Amino acid sequence: MYDYISGKLVEVNPAEAVIDVGGVGYYIRIPVTTFEKIQNDESVKLYTEFIVREDGHFLFGFYNKEQREIFRLLISVSGIGSSSALLILSSLSVEQVKEAIASEDVATLKSIKGIGPKTAKRLIVELKDKILKTHTPQGGVVAQGSGQKFNEAATALEILGYPKRTTEKILMQIAKEQPEMSVEQIIKTALKRL
């Protein structure tokens, strides 16, 4: 409904902000990481997500589109509501969330208050493939095309009968060392290491 709200920052604390836009104050729930970015600004622009539930209408704000996208992914997981998603984004940066999910780091996810082992595993199972489209574990964010090449190589190696876990580790190493390789080069290099 709303893509972003831009205006004068009237009030802000680690959980919420009020932005005045043309005389109307918008109450927006925010994660601590957004608070840290905007706390000293006079005017701000927050990318928003509007959620309607039985108990009310809620507006959530994020300092960039990537943070909002991760919020959307998190709330798409069964058992993760908007409060849990905000807590996750308050505890970890976007990169840390992506890394934890992509590398199946249950311990990091469990370290967040309210996230138990089952929920952490569910986050990984439901979001790992989506995260891996734009993120290579331990190698930082990669270009969409580059991430796609490594996904294609992983699929090809799986078809050849190699175990997924083993190939993922080798592909992560290759992505770190030579991210510019073609799919064919990636597969050949991986086969030499298997």
C-alpha cells in the first residue's frame, strides 16, 4: 500500500518512530538497526510494510529496501510474525541474517530471544534457497548473475550424483576464490576437488 514515507522525524526510540508528513504523524514500528541509522536525522525516508491483522493495522519502517525485503521473507515463514521478524532484524544486520540462513547457522539464529531450535531450522529450510539466489555464504553478496551460475553448477553436480552438502562447501570455496568463472569452469573445478 505504501512504498515509503518521507518527512520530518518528530519522535524516535529503538522500537518506533513518528514521522510528520504534511501535518499527519505516522506511527511506524522499526527495528533497532533502523533506529541506529536515523536517530540523529531531522528528516527521514523509511521504506514501509503495512500489515493488517484482526487486532489492528500496523506500519513497519526500514532504512533501505533490502532490510524490508528480508522482513517480508521472515514473515512469510510459518510461526514468524511481525514482532519476531523485527526482533531478528534488531538483533542481526541484514548480512548476518542472510549469512546465518545461507550457511545453516542454527546457533546464531537460536541466540535471538524467542527463536528456538525448531524455528531456526524452519527459517533455514524455508528461506535458504531464496537467500542463496543473491548471497554466497562466507563470500558476501554476489551479483545476481554470479549467484545464478553457482546455483546452476550445484544443480548439475547433484544430477551427477554428488551429495549436496559436499558440493555446497566446495562451491562456496570456488565462489570466494574465483567468482567470475563460467558455469562450465565452476563444474570442472568442483569435479577436480570432489
